[in-house]
Amino acid sequence: MMVIKYEPLNRRERIMRLFREAIEAENARDLETAKRKLDEIMELAREEEPEFYFEACFRLAEIFLQEDNYRGAVKCALRGIHRAPNEDLYRLGIKRLGDILFIMKGENRLGEISKDMDVTLGLVRNNDELYRFVQTLVRIAGGEKVEERFSLEEFNEIIELLRG
């Protein structure tokens, strides 16, 4: 009798398959399945595959937007930015977060991020500027006037858009 030994899919292949399945589910409007697949990707990718983690965070943020869960979208975007593996993705993530915030402003939904952001703040605590930026967002969402400046121009652009 011959024994066939199956190699488990390597992490990258599994992640790619899950992405495909998540996109198919999203296209079929099965958002719960898509979210489950993306969560699984984030779990698998968190340490070893930061680019995939980043992309999964933003795909999940887009699904949350489709569900009108703006706060969930912001939290996912911040997770992706926080773990961005390089400067380019970090800046891209900030731009994508800016798009989400701009949509929220247009829908008069910014106030939704003015409270219950403690867990998210805790997540970004070790990145001083990102932490300060999230604190500033929370204050703006709460109706405060802010004069905060950041070294990263992308942050300043978002703050200007939200103030203006």
C-alpha cells in the first residue's frame, strides 16, 4: 500500500487562496464570508507577511464602508497603517484612511469616531505621530477646533480637509 503524504499549503499560497475566496464572496455580496476570510488572512499574515496583512486590513475597511460601519473601517485602516512594512505603504495607508474620513465627513458621520477609540489608541501607542494623529481625529470628530501640526504632510492634509 502506497502512502501519499500531503504537504500543507504554505502560508503564502493559503493567503492567496483566501484572498481569492474573499473577493469572490464580496462580489457575490456575501460580506460575512468575505470578512471571515480577511480575518483569517490577517491572522496568518500578521507577523510573517506584512504586505498581505496591510492589504487585508484595507479590503476589510472597504467592506465595512459598504455596511455603513464607518468606525470599523477607520479602525481597520489604522491597523493596516500601524503595521505597514515600509514607508510607501505607510503613506498609501494614510491616504486611504484620508479617503475614508472624507467620505465620513461628507455623510456627516465623523462624530462616530469621537468615542470608544481607546483600544485603537492603545494599538498605535508606540508610534508617537500616529498616536497623536488619532487623538487629533477623535478631537475633531468630537467637534473641537484643533491646530495640531504633523511632520508627515499626509497627516496635515487630512486634518485640513476635515477642518475645512
